[in-house]
Amino acid sequence: MRIIYGLTVLLEAILIAYCANGSFKKHDKIGKSVCIYELLAFACAIVFFIFTFVPGHTVTVLAKGLTMALFDWMLIALMLYTQYYTGAVKTFKSVQAASIIFAVLDTYMLIENTWTNKIFDIESIKAEHINVVFNYDSLWYKLHFMFTYAFAIMIIFTYLFMFIKSSRLYKEAYGAIAAVIIIGVSFDIATIGSDTIYDLSMIIYGVMSVLIYYLTYRYVPNELIENMLSLVVSDMNNGIICYDRKGRCIYYNELVETIYRHGSNMSVYESKYSRWIEKMGDDRRDSMTFQTDIELNGQKHYFEIAYKRIYDERKRFICDYFVYNDRTQMYESWEQEKYKASHDSLTGLLNRDQFYEDVHDMVNRHHDTTFYLICSNIKDFKFINEIFGMEKGNQVLIKQAKLMASNPSERTICARLMNDRFALCMPREEFDENRVADSIRELQHEFSGNSFHLHTYMGVYEIRDRDEAVRIMVDKANIAADTIKNNYDCCVAYYDEHLLEISIEQRRLLGEFEPALQKDEFAMYLQPQVNRDGVAKGAEALVRWVHPSRGILTPYAFIDILENAGLIYKLDLYIWEKAAQKLAEWKEKGYGSYHISVNISTKDFYIIDIYETFTGLINKYGIAASNLHLEITETTLMTDFEKNMNIIHKLQDAGFRVEIDDFGSGYSSLNMLKDISADVLKIDMGFLRESENEVKGQDILESIITLASKIGMDVITEGVETKKQLDMLTMMGCHEFQGYYFSKPVPVSEFEEKYLV
């Protein structure tokens, strides 16, 4: 019996050690409290074993005292665990410190008792008896047992309270802990006066230690699991239906019932399952996913159905289940994203990438059809946004999109490639140039005004090579369109191989441009600005490309190419430098009163720091800012008007004279003169030609000259070619001229020889 009892105590100690190790791996508060309790219980079991089975009076008294002391600490640890496990003990913190202080003192007194025997003594030790004699008159004896049983009772009542208060799903755990403590305390009380070594209360406390670990980390009520699973399945957005190994429907939730509308008729579900199994045959796997669409409440829903077979641990078939995942929202979102990825957000037309793909597919599907690829563009569209605002610009784009998509043929594909560039692919026989021209004129009439003329132009390319990249087809259509970019009388142009040769030639010139700059192949020419008698005050700087193989190229051969490529600023910087150098040379020779006017393009304002560049030039060459005139076109000025005017004001403050070039060629009106801060107004030669034989035109021209004079602006008229023009302009009050009547642009040396006096 003694051996069995001893082995039982050791076995409990081993189990308690296992529980302590398991709880040590937990990192939460409840895990720490369990670990502390299990370690104390383990120590108590070992000490109790020593008390019971190790002979010797002193050892037995010490072991008995340590057992009683460890029981104090176990109760404190149990109260801490109870606080975290139940959440019911909120006042423990207030008594925790006092309890620990008492336990420390009690531990000291019980250890000291080994030599003083003030609390208890061992009267006799026999084979199966240890006679412990307590000093009932000892105050500390009374305090010890009052503390012990008061704590035990408080813990018991806590669990009984939680047993009454909690859901029945948790009553088992709380009731089990309370019952074990009650049994343990009962056995402890029963053995106080007994001399037997077989203290069953210690066995019960060991059981309680294991029970606490089990209830904390291992025990979950089956009913709780079932209820939770039932609630989860019922509340989940997915439908679920289960069949046993005999094909019987054993469960389905409300969503499945809603999907199939069969109510509780299990046979219908079983019949569907049987037909599906038969249909799948050998293709059925243990896990599968497939899609289907089902109409619910008049709306189509898209479901992803997951099928799975369930086996036990011995690979024996248990059941099948299907999960219905409603992917309607995801599918619709995917469709929306797909649409956004393939369509232009403003116009609703296809975007460039999708257009390329669809055109390639269509022309290769219809080998018996000849297709046209048509590209459209709007001349100077950016000025619509800048002058009239983005809203007006968007209206133009939407109208243009409707124009391009006005032929709703199944074999017609329309897209917005970028900005104001649209593309259309359609059968040749469906293309009606007259109808397109009428539509363009309608668009022009709707959006053109007194200050702006909308010009839409189209290039048409006939697709002959169906394997040709669509982007190349688009390039060829754009090449055709660019040929009529400045022709307001024509809106449709057709591609031919000659246009490709021109395009290749332009690209060749573009490739030669920067090496030519480095080799100084560009020469500055000067066209004099003179009074009525032909006496020059200065000149406008123009440029010629002295090409080693093509001879002298005028600006018409390369300026547009450079502007389109965004390289015009490099040529401008080159000419500005040449002009500043020449002014410095003239100053040194005593011709410091002459000026040179240089042109500033629209893109210069975006790429170059205009102010820093020109102030840097005059400082570098030691020339007066008033000798370097800056010519800016009215169209350049109207691009980001406020920003550009700020730059002009800074330049004027630095001493530069600013000239508005080509006035009347674009969007100008007499009203805009009041908003322009400039020193010189240069009237466009085209405006002059349109006015010379018309009284009305002459009146307008005279008004401009008079108005400019009144607001302090000098006037230069460009393009004077006849004496009749000179006389008319002189009568109107213009005193400075530029044109072939006096001189064409000439090399600098020729200008110096003729005009420097």
C-alpha cells in the first residue's frame, strides 16, 4: 500500500510537471498564472513525498512545514488564476499584497518551527503513521488555518457564483473546479487529527492541478462546438450543403434553400447530387472548384462552387459537401476593372492598347474585307483647354468621340489613343468622306468662335498587310493627317508611300540636328527693321541650316520637325547665344545703338528658365538688355497667360524690350491688348494681305496701330512687300517696317555692310 501511495504521488508530480511545461509555453496572463500554480503544486508534491517517505525527525518536521507553506502560495496562485479564468474577482489586487506578506511570514514561521516547534511537532514516525501534534494555543497556528480555509472558501464561492451565473456550456468547468476544491478541503480537514501517511487531500490537490490545465487548454464543450459551427454556417454568406456516403442530404443552410427554392424537400437535393455524380463520372476528384450563374430575385448571380470529399484518419469516406461562394460583386468589380483597363474614362471609347488588339483580331478574321484605319487630330487642342477651360475641352473631345463612333457597324472599332488623338478602323465601303467632312464642319461650327478656329483633320490608311503592326498603321494614318495640319480648307488626307518618304526624310533631319549644332552648321541671318527711308534700327534674328549635302535649308524645312520633337529650345539657345555675341561685337566696334530681336517659342517657357538665361547672356557678354529684343507670339503668350506674363514683367524690369510677334494670326482681339504688357506690337503679314484692298480691313488695321500708340506700344508691320503697302501704313501712323520691300533675311556680313553706319 505504501509503495502504491508513493508511486501515485510521484506520478502526480510527473503529470503536474508536464502541465507546468505546457503552460510555460503560453505567453498570456492566464498561461503565466497556470504555470506558477503548477510549479508550486509540483514542489508541494515533491516535499510531501519527502515528508511521507524520508525518515528522520528534523527532515519530516521541515518537509511538513514546507508543505503547509507551499499550500499558502498555491492558494494565492489559484486566486490569481481564478481572476483571469473567470474574470469575476476584481478585488483581488487590493488583498494581493497583504496575502503575499502573510505568506512570506507564514513560510518563515513554518521553517523556523523545525527548531522551535512552536506551531507543531512530530511525536512519532512509524511505517504507516506520522503523528503530528499541533499547538492549538499558538496564535500563528490559528492565523495559518484561518488564512488557508478563508482563501479556500473564497475561491470555492467564486466558482459556485460563476456556476450559477454562466451559460450552461461553461457550468461543467466551473462546477468541476469547485467540486475538486471542496473535496480536497474536506479530506484535508478530515486528516488534521489523523496520523496516517495516506493524506488523500494531497492526491485531490494533485488532481486539481491537472484538471486546471485540462480545463484551461484542452477542454471545449462539444455542445459549444456544435452550436458555434451551426451559428457560423447559418450566418456565413456562403451556401453549404452536405451529403453522407449514401448520397443522403444531411445538412444545408438557408442560402442553399434560397438558391434552389426547393424548401425542405431533401429528395430534390439528393436527386441533383446523384445527377452531378453521374455527370462527373471518372473526372470527379476529391477537391474541385467550378463556376455557375444562378438567377436570384430576378438578378443574375455568379457563384464559385467548391466541392470536397471528407475522409477520416483511416482514409475512409465520410461525406461530401459543396460550398457556394457568391462572387457576383467580385465578378462585377472585375468586369468594371476590365472595362476601365480597356476603355477611355472620358469618352467611353477603347483605349490605345485595346484598340491595337481588337483591330489586329478583326482584320485577320475578315480576310474578304478591305479596311481603312483613320486617325483624327485637333490642331492646337491644348489652347482650347488653356483659353476656354478643361470643361470646354472635354466637351470637344466627347463630341469628337461621337463623331468617330457615329458608324455603329459590327466591323467598326473606335478608340481614343491619347489626348485629342482618335482612331477608327472600318470597312472601306462604309467610309463616306463627304459625310465625315460634313460632321467635321458641324463640329467646327459648334465650337469655333471669333477668337478661335477649330480645325479637325483626319488621315486615312488603307490596310493591305494584315500582319503589319497596328501601331505602324496608326503612324501612317497620322503621317497623312499631318500633311493637312495647316490646311483649313481640307480635313481628310490619304496615305501613300510618298508621304512615308517625307516622314523618313524628316526623321533623318531630326537625327542630324544635334551633330549639326555641335559642328556650327546653323547660321544666323538678319532681316532689317527699318523706317520709311530704309534706315535700320536693328534686325530680327532668323536661322538657316547650312547643310553639307543639301545646301542652305530655310526654317520651313526643319522648324516644325524640331518643335514636334521638343528640340526647338536647343536651336533657340544657339541663336540667342549668337545674337548676344554679335551685339557684343557691335558694341566694341561702336554700333551699340543697334538691337537684335530673337524669337522665343512656346516650349521654351516650359523647358528653359527664360529669365535666368537672358540675364545670364547680357552679363556674360556685357551688353545692354535693351539691345536684345525678345519676340513672343500671341499664341505663346496665351499659353498659361498669368505665368508667362509674370516672366515678361521680370524681363522688362531687367531692361529687355518685349515684342508681340504675328499679332492677328491666331486668337487675338483688340480687347486683349489691354492685358498684354509689351513694348512692341508686330502686326502679322497675313493680316495685312487680307486688309489692304478692303476699307473695313484698313479701318481695323488703323485702329490697332492707333490703339497701340495710345497705350505706349511701338508698332512694327511685318511682310511689307510693296510701296503701296508702305504708303498706306505710313498714313495710318506706323513708322517701322520689316519685309521684302526693303530686304529679305541676309547673312550677318551683308547686313553689316549695308546697314551699319
